[in-house]
Amino acid sequence: MKRKSRVFIYMLLCGLCCKVNKSAAQLNVPSSYALIKRVIPAAAPKFIVEPLPANQPKDVFEVEGKMGKIILRGNNGVAVASALYHYLTEYAHCQVTWNGSNLNLPVRLPVPAGKIRKTTPYQYRYYLNYCTYSYSMSWWDWKRWEKEIDWMALHGINMPLAITGQEYVWDKVYKSMGFSDQDMKGFFTGPAYFGWFYMGNIDAWDGPLPQSWITSHRDLQVKILRRERELGIKPVLPAFTGHVPASFKTHYPNAKLKQTNWNNGFADTYILDSEDSLFAQIGKKFIEEQTKVYGTDHLYSADTFNENEPPSNDPQFLSELSARVYDGMKGADPKAVWVMQGWLFFSDRKFWKNEQIKALLNAVPNDHMIVLDLNTDYEPVWKRTEAFYGKPWIWNMLHNYGGNNSLFGRIEAVATQPAQALADPASGRMVGIGLTMEAIEQTPVLYELMTQNTWQSKPVNLDEWLPRYVFNRYGVKSKEAEQAWQILRTTVFNGKDIRDGAESIITGRPTLDSAAVWTRTHLNYNRKDLLPAWDKMFAAIPQCKQSNGFNYDLVDVTRQVLANYGRPLQLKWIRAYQEKDDKAFAKYTGEYLNLINDMDKLLATQKDFMLGPWLSDARKCGTNATEKALYEKNARNLITLWGGADSPLHEYSCRQWSGLLNDFYKVRWQKFFGVLQASLETGKEPDFKEFEQSIKNWEWEWVNSSKAYPVVPVGSSTLIVQQLYHKYRVNMGNDLK
């Protein structure tokens, strides 16, 4: 009882200190204690939080042991959370990831020998991408967001993109200008497509958006922002870039509108010309309305011409346009800082030459713009733009495209390049590092590694870091597991040859070719070179099978090996078909379908590889049957066709998930094999155009169907992997020689 009283008095004094001492005002001590309790509830009483002066040039934390307690100090909540995570990973050998966490703390907590003090060299640690909100976060509730915000703080993130509930602000602004409910129905997309609606690429697709969503996600955003700010996180909110409803031309017939098209099978959208006087008015109104409900940290995201080419490459035009976009922010908030995604400089390099980039950037004062070098680990744009011509900029890892499941990454680049860029005199005003992936909740090693850079200015030594990562993740030291990861380091994570992870042919629309439209099957390693990693993971099962992280990784490595095997099997049945060998064709197509079935069974053992939770979470967002059906259709559509039945983006967001493999991908291949079998029997050439049209119709039917899928994993990951290993390993070794 006395101990509890001392802790209470200490917290009270800290609270008073924060109110009286301006230097400590940034640390919300109760919020830090609340985070510790959420992360490690049983051990939370063993930790004490103390403030460091808030007026630090860069965030700083300290960890110290004293009188049987672990003391965590920081200048804000993110620093304290980072101190906690430093202790958990370095001393308690724990880990917190999306895909399995190890929080098995020892009964007696290890005490650091002395005081540890860490200062970050990076003012900003950015997080998220517009696409992440669609590919991964579409159906998140407060419980899931609460976990993510804790993850951000633990990993040192202090500058996340925060666009939940943006549609509420649009609704308020345009209705105050006389737009009707019907106008807005023709504007808002369904929730799964908000990422591209927010960037001005599409309108209305897979809507109409229910009012209940607009209201509920306003309330959700208020919770998100409150928690982030309590922890010292400064969210980046959106600003106006000119995207207006199609009915704008009816309400304002004299407005200067530009009709534009994203060229991906969707209708035109409308952009208000920045020269129009309404542009500045709406820009100001948007931020004012947003600030009323969401507050502001003066950081605003605005991306002009995202995958849309400007009408002119004249530098003066681009300079004036940029100045007007910034003026729209400044009119409502004189402290506004424009946070610009630099994707356009990478994706449309032919247009954005140095002269055009310089014109766009130099129109805004240096201290009022931050550029995100969105894909630095693959192509550092800062190196060809004189470090963005004096603008502060952030080094980012863009790891995953579309939420595809693929073991891939540039592990050496992530370990070394941020620190190398920071030390390079040519890097100018590099002020941060960040994560700008299109999707999350997979490949946790890269995110642990990237955030390891936050609290050090030297490259990460992978020879030391990787074994520690494996130990923290699995909770036991396993020679076989460490050896497996060294093989993974030089194969799937070598980052060579390709921009992003390859897909498996089994998730592509059926074809006799090596790849379908969005199905890139070229790997950055030889298939046979991954097999030894599978061998080592298999050998590590007896030691590591109690670990959640190990079970996830075991399934993921097995999934990758099996997915890779799809291509050699495809070659076998293609050869049998071309040689008119009925028996061989039946044998190898049977093996191919069995492979898909086996993958489905394997992936059903891990929730992160299941279709059911994605669809169930979508339906839970609905308040009635109509809304539930709408959200389920959104969820099904995005990960299959992406758009309509004739969508050119089909399979862009393909997922190797249990349920999807058996009921979508396998069925398509069965139908395709039926066409080929009929050709063998009749001697007539198959009509592939007719097949493609019929498969499009079937896919659209699947998108509009509503079968429920399991949400709870079934079976033992280790047992099923052992079965599959014995079934496939010998044949793979022979086939891949």
C-alpha cells in the first residue's frame, strides 16, 4: 500500500512539474504510464517515468536502473516510449511487431549497468502513405488504431500522415458552399478507395459513402489525433490541392476547371485551377474547418499532379502554381509547413526534370516545405536534385506495393544508407527518415531495422543486429534459426534486380506466359537458393515452436518457397499441353492445383494470412445490411479486380491469403485448365479472348458475392509445415537444379 502511495505521489509531482516548468511541458507523464500499461501490463509497476527538458534540439531519452525500478526519461512521450522499447529489446530481449510479439519478460528485470542516453540525429521520423490507408487500414477501429499508435511511439515515429476522417471536412466545406447530398454522393468513393480519392485520382467509385461512415470516422480521427498528441506525435493533416466534385461546374459555371484522367479505367476527375480566386478561398476554408474539429500541428500534406501530368512544363507556370497552393495553406495558418510526397519526381521522371522540380520547390520558403524522398532506398532523388535545392527533406523506405505477399527487401541499403546520407555533405538539409510503404502488417524485419536507425547516426551493423533480432523475436537462441536468417539476408532481402517483391504466377490471371498483367514473377535470387533457409527453419522447429514470431516466419518462408514452385510446375503443364500429352497434362495440372490447396491450408494457420478477417472487419463497419454489403464489396474488389470487370489494375493488390487462394485463384486456374483440356480433346485451338471475357464476368460475380470465411486460424503451423516439407522438399530440390 505504501509503495502504491509513493508511486501516486511521484506521478502527482510529475504532473505538477509539467504544469509549472515550461521545459517539461511536452511530456504527458500519465499518457506515458498508460502506454507502458498497455504494452506490458503485468510489469508496468516496475517502471518509472521522468521528464527531460522539452526544449531539446532533437528528441532524447535515458534509461537507468535504480532501487529495483527501471527509470525511463524523455523529452516527450515518443522519447519515453522509445526508451521503453530500447530497454525491452536490448535488455529483456523482447520485440513488438504486427506479426507476432515476444513480451515474455523475466520475473526479475535486468538492470542496466549505468545510465543509457540516446539522442536522435533526426528531427522527423515520418510514417505512412496515402495508399497504406486503403491497402491495410480501410477497416480499422479504435482498438486497432490504439495498437498502431503505441507501435509508432515505441519505434520512434513522431510525424505520421493522419487522413482518417478527411471526408467529414470535405462534406462540411462543400455543403457550406451549397452542394447537396446528391452532389457528394457523386464525389466520395467507397472507403477502400479513399487513398486515391484523397489524391484526386478517382471520384465516386464503389460508393455511395453512407453518412454514418462520415460521422463515425470524424469521431475516430478525433481519438487518433488526441492520443498521438498526448504522446508528442505531430500528425500531418491534408490540405486543399484543387480536387472538386464533378457538379462544381454546375454550381460555379465560370470556374476554371481542369478535367483530368488517371488512365486506369476510371472516369475523369475535376481539378480547380489554382489561378481561380475560388482556389485560395476553398483552401483557406478547408484548413479552417479542419482545424475546428481536428486541431493542427501546422504540418499539411498536399500532392499536386499525383500520377497526373501538369498541363504545362513551363517553369514559371509550375512556380506560380506551387506558390498558390502554399498561399492557400498560409491564408488559414501562417505557420503552415507543406509536406510534399516526392513520388511525382520518381514516377514521372520524363516530365519532372531539374528545371521543373526546382521551379515547383523554390516557390515556397525553405522553412515552410518538407519534401519526402518517397523511395530513397531504391532511387534517391535527392542525389539528382542537389538535395531538393535547399528544402528540408526526409529519407524514406518504400517497401511494399499493393499489399502483395512477398519476402523482399533491400536490407543492406536500409541498414547503411540513411546514416551515409546524413553524413554526406551533399545531402543538404536532411532532417529525417521515414516509412512510406503502400501496405503494412508483413515483413516485420525491415521495419524493425529501419526504425533502428532512429537513435543512431552510424550505419547498423547487420552482423550484430540480425542475430539479436532473431533472439528477441523467438525468445530463444537457435543456431538453425540464425543460419536461416543469414540465407534470407542474401536471397530474398538482397534487394537486387527488381523494384519490389515478385508475385507468384498462381495469383495471376491464368495464362500460358511466364507472367500476367500485374504478376511479376522475376525473382531477385535463384529459387533453389532459398531452399536452405527452409531447411534451417524446419530444423529450428523443436527449439522455436512456442514463439508466435517464429510460427509466422515459418509459415511465411514456407509460403514463399511454395509460391516460387508455382512457376516450375507451370512450365511442366505448359510443356505437356504443347506436346499434346494428355496424361502428363492431367498429372501436372493436378499437382499445380494441389499446390494452391496446400498453400491455402498452410496460410489458414495464421490470422495475418487469412481472407476472413479482412472481409469481417469490413462488414463490422456497416450499421445495416446495405452498408455491410457495400463495405464487403469494397474489400473484395480492391484485392482482386481493383476496379470494374474490365479494370486494367486487376491483381495489382493480389494477396496470398487462405480463402482467396482456394475460392478465387484456384477456381480461375481450374476453368483455364478446362479450356485447355477441351482443346486437347477436340484438337481445336482454344479461344483465349472468349475465356478472358468469361473469367472477367466470373471475377465480377465473386466481387459481388458474400460468402463468409473463417476469422480464427485452424491447425498447427509447425505440423502443417512439417507435412509440406516432407511432401515437396525432395521434388523441389530436383526440379530447381
